[in-house]
Amino acid sequence: MLNHVMVGSQDIERAKRFYDAVLGVLGAPEGVRNTGPGGHQRVFWRHEGNTFGITEPINGEAPSVANGATIGFKCGSAEQLQQFHDVAVAHGGTAIEDAPGPRGDGSMHLAYVRDPDGHKLCGLYRPGRKA
């Protein structure tokens, strides 16, 4: 259903370093830089048919965080989920909510962080399902 997700950043270099590290945990190659038609800088990560991007806002205004929004990334194991969380925090992210691990009946493992711009990210692992 989705083609891509893109979020705004006030510091493209910082965001690229963060997402190169965090998305690298999931197997994504380094982000590819791009200049949009209006001259704004963007970076795209493409992996397994999915695209995630960061951009300087096209309208020239400050980027903002969507209240209530979460961007979820599939993890292939509980270990990868923990690494997703730890690498995010080590690269300027902030741990939020409960510690990474199983929730409820254990059918789902979650890790929540905010990226350096404040966007809420979730690492999600479902035991018994392929990432």
C-alpha cells in the first residue's frame, strides 16, 4: 500500500548519520543524496522494495513532528530489535516508552525511540514471522 515515507529534518547531515547507522542495522545501504527541484536537500534509503527519506522542507519553514505519528520498522529478531534501539540511542536518538522487548503475550517485541529531529520510530519484531 505504501510507496515511501519521508520526514523533515532541520539538519540533513545529522539525520543522514543517524539513519545510515539505524537503517544499516536492518540491512539498508547508505542513504543516497538528492537535490529536489527547488534546491532542497534530501536523502533516500531503499531496501527490500521500501523507501524512507529525509528532506529539508520544500516550503522553507521549519520541519515539525506529527503528534501521534509513529514510523515502524520491521526487525528480523529480538537481537536486531535491541540493536536497532541501541544504535539509535548511540547516534543521537532518545529512548522513549518502555525498554525494548516483548509486549503483552509476547507475540510482539517493540522498541521506541525519537530521532534527533523528534520523529517517533518503532522497531517491531514478531516471533515466528519473517521480517
